Amino acid sequence: MGKYKSAVLGVQRYSPGDVITEFSLSVAVNGAGIKYSVVSFKAAGILNMKDKETIKELASIETYDKAVVAEDYNTAPAEAESRTEAAV
């Protein structure tokens, strides 16, 4: 994100809080043949004052639990989970 902030936002004199940032992932392969993701950032739009006020308001009424637990990383498809439970 460093290059994005300096090369894209810095040239236009915007801070990350002034723009809508779009990000995408592309696949790359290292020298050992292992695939990994590379993230790319793009300024997709500029926020107006009303948008910024709405975002600030929504951020202040945060109601979800931020705790990350091991179960958050379960990537097994739901179908596989239901078969496992049925077998028990």
C-alpha cells in the first residue's frame, strides 16, 4: 500500500480517507513453484463530505465482535462439514 499512497494518492493530494480504494488479487508463483497472491490497489472514486460523515457515523456504532478465533479460518465447504457431522 506504500506505493499506492505515495504514487497515486500523493500525486493527487488525497489521503486514504478521501477515496474509495478498490483492491484486487492476482496469482504469482515464486521460484519454488508455490502460488501466492499479490494485492493491487486502485483509487476507484472520491468520497464527498456526506459520504465521509456517513462512514464516520457507521464506524461509531460498531456492534460486532472483532475477536478472531480458530474457527474463523475453517475453509471446508459446508457440504463437507455436514457429511462429517453425519458420520459422527
